[in-house]
Amino acid sequence: MNNACSVLADATYYSVAQLMRSVQQYLIVNLETLLESNMLADLTPDLVKQLSSFVRSQQESKSPISRSTILVENAMSSFGN
């Protein structure tokens, strides 16, 4: 768990997509522990944005209605000006 952030940084630097995805999945499964232990502090802002985007896409795939903008877009098209 200690090396996950370093592996993600290296995988991103070398653009190894499969490794990046695997490490990101590992990180989000263990996100609570990583946050409590302050282990994500070593990530650069770009890697945090990348991880956030990955989390968002995973949430959207698991809960496409509640985690997407579908409801807002429907409401705006029906009631918006």
C-alpha cells in the first residue's frame, strides 16, 4: 500500500494505461485507509485530478442516474428558460 502512489506516478509518467487503471482501482478500493493514513499526500495535483476523474467515472458506471447529470439536464430542458 505504501508504494501505490509511487507506482501510479511512474505509470502515469510512462503512460502505461493498464497499470494506471489497476493502481487507480486499488487506490479507490482502499481510499478510506489511504486518506486516514495521509498516504495520498505524495500525489501531485495532476495525479489527484486524474484519480478524482477515475473515481467519478467508476461511480457513473455503477450508478448512472444518480452520479451523472441526466436528471439535471432533463429538469433544465423541461423547466429551464
